[in-house]
Amino acid sequence: MNRTEVVEIVNQFLIEEFEIDPAVISEDAQFIDDLDIDSLDFVDIVVIVEKHFKFKLTAEDLSKMPDLRRFYDFITAKVNA
């Protein structure tokens, strides 16, 4: 799976599951500051990532990815490992 596909899937679930305005979704968007993702939302993200990408994401993994760019890159690398 290439990075473009990962970006499309992630953006789609952010829009659908968390009702995030597509206009605020960008590579530099911060989960907490820009997307208003809270700790309960992070739990949902872990479940959604496992469902869509077939690997377990940990809270520690998420803590290292404050923005979408790092999140997209991490998922792309894990899926292609």
C-alpha cells in the first residue's frame, strides 16, 4: 500500500468517525491542537487503525506522532514492513 492510499484512508476515517472538517486536515495538522482529538478519540483511532491496516497501534506509538505527517509515514512504513 502506498502513502497516498494511506492518506486517503486516514483522512476518510477522520472525517467520518470524528466529524473533522476536511479543510483542517493537512500534513502539518496536530492531533490535539488542530483536530481536537482527545484521549478517548485516541482509543478509537487504535481500533480503526487495526481494522483498516491490520496491525496494532499502541499509545506509545501515538505519543510519538503529534501531527498527521508522522502518522501517515508511520502507518505506511508498518503496512509495508
